[in-house]
Amino acid sequence: MRPAWLEVNFDSLAHNFHLLRRSAGNVALIGVVKANAYGHGAVEVGKELLRLGAWGLAVATTEEARELRKAGIVARILLMGSLHPQQAREVLELDLIPSISTLESAQALNALGKNVAVHLEFDTGMGRVGFQPEEAPLVKERFACFENLLIQGIYSHFADAEEDEPWTREQIGQFQRVQQVFGPGYFYHLCNTAGTVNYGEYGLSAVRPGIGLYGLLPNLGLRPIARLLAKPTQVKELPPGRRIGYSGLYTTQGREWIATLPVGYADGMPRLVFNRATVRFYPERGAPCICPVVGRVSMDQITVKIPAPVGLDQVFEVVTPDFSPTSSLWGWAELTGTVSYEPAVRLSPRLPRVYVRDGVEVTRVE
Ligand SMILES: *Cc1c(COP(=O)(O)O)cnc(C)c1O
């Protein structure tokens, strides 16, 4: 196996799963595993979420759903986003629950002549996809004529349940208007992670968290589930005045020990964190050692400054399972002006993934 890998901790995943469900009164949970489970590996994470009792999984594209089906997952899969009419056939082929936001897609699906359960999406404020809440009576009427479509669920999506309470309450109000039109008996869902945490009383039939399952929001008791680990491929001492990496953005001050780790921006480490990120290792004795990344992040390698030589079997945490400002996915996001979602989904499929439960490796994908 390559000496750089992503370790995913299923105990932390279970912790996050239960914490999120609890904050919404233990309603059902739809596990959002789009974008390769935010970089963590959709098949393995998806299977584990189902083992934990998820109602089903949610993806963004039919290809993501196909990967899950190919891996033998037979559970419910909600296809989020607005179904394009040209993908109606794939919905049937893959046995998906499509999200319907347009009459065109409903028509295309209905025309295929097979019964299919669908979820209607309403745009309560995001302005992206979904029928408008005012259209609810019309939508209800029109769907009565689509004899092959069974409305199973109805949902909406928050735009800023992290910060903007008035707007979120407005969205909740809009959704309640939709609920009034359709009445009871539907699987209603509204809450992403921020909604689940901040508006758990609107858990309705189910919550739909993504980022929270992966533990990537701070201060909520969530635990990041992944560590990016690497062993050095070379450890050497350089004299003072030596430049390191592309463009020579770091120059050794004195004699310095430099370890080269085989991860780079092709693995998902942002190129912009050069000379700012740190990596960490745990010596046999003493405190954890925090080592600065020195010089550019290359495509496949980084260089780190270490206080003393280590062997090639020393494991370094390139991503720590916490909210360190310099060595976590959250920290990388802060350093590069984005949200933790982005460095997470950029974790490259080329990284081997090792899944651990109760401290024991359960699966490995190379
Ligand atoms: C991505 C997504 C989610 C999950 O959002 P998080 O902020 O990651 O919890 C939920 N619902 C929809 C429609 C989404 O697109």
C-alpha cells in the first residue's frame, strides 16, 4: 500500500450520527453521501450509515448512485437536485427516489410507464431548485394526473441555518404552507446539518445531514472522522541557506532536518497552505511534535521540518481529527478562505482508505 492513506474512524461516524439524530428528537436520518461521502468514500461510509440505521442515502448524481448500487447497496437512494428529464430512465434503471422540481421531469418520468416513488422539492428561500410554495396547490393537482408517480416525500433546503435565523424561520414558514396544502401522510424533510443542530424541532419525518456526519463543523460536539496519514519517503539534514521546493519559497536557516511526505495537492492538500500548514507526529516519549510544512505543496509531495531525524516508519498526521487551524480539514479551509466542505470533497480517490471500528481495521480500499 502507498505510504499515504486516509483513515476513517467509524466510531466517530457513529458518534456524529447519534448526536445529530438526538438533536432532532431521533427522527429518521438520510445519510448524505454525495461527492464520495465528502471525500471519505461513499460505498464504505454509506454501508456503515445503513448499519447504524439510516433511512437511506442521498446523492447528487446518478453516477454516484450507480457506484452504490454496483457495490451491492439495495437501500433507498434519494437523488437530490432537480432531476433532468433526460435522466428519467436512469432513475428507473437504478431504482432511485428522484427529487422533482419541474413538471417537465415529472412528465418524462411518468411517461416511462413504471411506478416510481418521488420526493417533491420546494424552494422556500434558496432560489436554486424546487417548486415555489405558492405553486403547491397547482403541483398537487397536476401530480394527480401522473398515474405512475407516487409522491412519497416532500422537502426543502435551508440557505443559511448556520447564521441567519430570521431567514431560516421564513423558510420554515414557507415550508409549513406547503405542508398545509399536502396534509399529513408524507415523508417531510427539511434539515441539513445546521438545521438539524439549530432547528431540531423541525426534524419532521427525517433530517438530511452531510457535513455533520463527517464531523467537520466546530463547537458542536462533532468529531472529524478522518485522518490523512503518511510515512516519510526520505529524511535528510540540509545545511543552512538551502532552498526547498518549487520556486524555493523556504530557505533553511541553520542545519535542518527535513522529511518528505508523499502527499500533495493531487491528494487534496490545498496548494495554498505552503509555509503555513503543519503536520503532527507522536514520538514514543514526550509531547506530540508539530512540524511546519516548508516550501511549496507539490502535486505529490510535501516537505516538513522536523526537530530530529525519524525512521521511515514514523507515521505523520497530515490531517488531524480535530479543528487545528493548521492541520485539520477545517483549518485548511480557514487558511484558504473556504468552508471545510471543500477540502473534504477534494480528498482524492487515489488515496487508499482504511476504515476502522473499535480500533480495528474493518475494510481497506486501495
Ligand atoms: C448537500 C445537501 C445536504 C447536506 O448538507 P450539509 O450542510 O452538508 O449537512 C442536505 N440537503 C441537500 C438538498 C443537499 O444538497
